[in-house]
Amino acid sequence: MPKIVDHDQRRAELADAALDIIAKDGIKALTLRAVAEAAGWSTGVVNHYFSSHHDLLVGALRRAAETQGRMFKQLRHDASLTPLERLGQLIESVLPLDDRRIAMTRIFLVFYAEAAANPAAREEIVDYLANWRRVVRRVVAECQEAGQVPADADTTKLAAELVAFSDGLAMHAMLDEQVLEGMTADGHITLQLAGESWRLAAR
């Protein structure tokens, strides 16, 4: 009886291997052969799922976004957090503070550059950022209901500016690791920064 292959799981395993390589050695180290070796499969298997280096990058980006989406959902339903704490952790979730987030930030740097000339790359980024803003807007609205954000604040505008704030901080931190110094404690963004972030966007 032929072995049943879970293609979605196989693709996810290969994308995870790609993310590991990107986190540890950077985008330049990402090749089909490197992914095959890291995942324990042949280059033929990798080629079956990702026909080019670009396809591999897209697969890694989508896998990172999928993982990020699960984290967003978990934070949204964590009853132990106050709305402001939830907002802080959402911002923290995109900062390059561990291998997963380092890989994601590196991929975004590549796709941001590519998106300027490649409509397909731009569509990938635009879709992700639109979803990210929706998640943040919901939490900003919760902060508003809890009296932690002014009642007359425009939640859509605040969400857009907070996403830009966190995105910019992540990119700068990748280019200069000293950017995050003084902003984090024990690997986490300080509550003060989380509390002040919406005020920065509200100006």
C-alpha cells in the first residue's frame, strides 16, 4: 500500500527549515540544497514544493505569517492580560527578539525591497499588513473601552500608526541591534514602552 503523504505538513516542514536557516545565517544562506539538508529531504523533494529561490522565500514568508497569526489569536483570547498588556505583547510579537522573529523580519526586509517593483510581492505584504492592522485595531478598541485610550480616538488611525511604529522598530533593530537596548527587559518589551506607544501614535 503506497505511503500517504501529507503535502501541507511536508511544505510546512520545509518552510520551517527555511526560516531556521534565515534566522541563523541570513537570507544569502537560503538555498534549495540548504533547506533539503536541514529538513532531511532530497533537493528533488524541495523542488517539488518550491520551484525557485523566490518560491521558497514566499513559502517561508507565508509560514511565518501563519505562525504569527496563531500567536495573534492566542493573545487575543488570553483572559489573563489587560487590554494594554495585550497591546504591548502584540507589538512585542513582531520585534526580532528570538530566532523566529529574526527570520520573519529578515524576510520582510527582502520583500519590502522587492515589493517596490514586483506586484506579486507587494500583494503578499499588503495582505499581511492589512490583517495585522485589523488585529491591532481590535485591541486598541478594547483599550478604549477600558479607558486606556481616549474615547474619541480614531482606532483605525491608531492601529495603522502602531503597526508602522512596531514595523519600523523591528526593521531598525535588525539593522542596528543597539536599537532595542534599554527598551527590553528579560527579553520582553517594557510595559512602559507598551503603555506609551499609543500616545506616540495619537500625536
